[in-house]
Amino acid sequence: MKINSKFWLQNNAEIMLHLRCQWIAKSWGNFCDSIFNSFIKPQTG
């Protein structure tokens, strides 16, 4: 990922790429729902 005057740490770049892939694949709604549900009903075990 290139942006003028931006330097990405590997972990942050991977997160941003994952988010962009979710958006491009039109899976953003499902992705956000899964995050919200994990906060509401955390899995234990």
C-alpha cells in the first residue's frame, strides 16, 4: 500500500488490506456484524 508520506507497519498494513478486501468483496456488512456479535456474545472456552 502506497500513500505519499505514509509508512505502514506490517501488522497495520495487513489489517488495512483485510478491511479493503472486505469492502471490495461487498462483505462489509457481514464483516461488521460478525465483529459486533463477537462483542455481544463472546465465545468462551
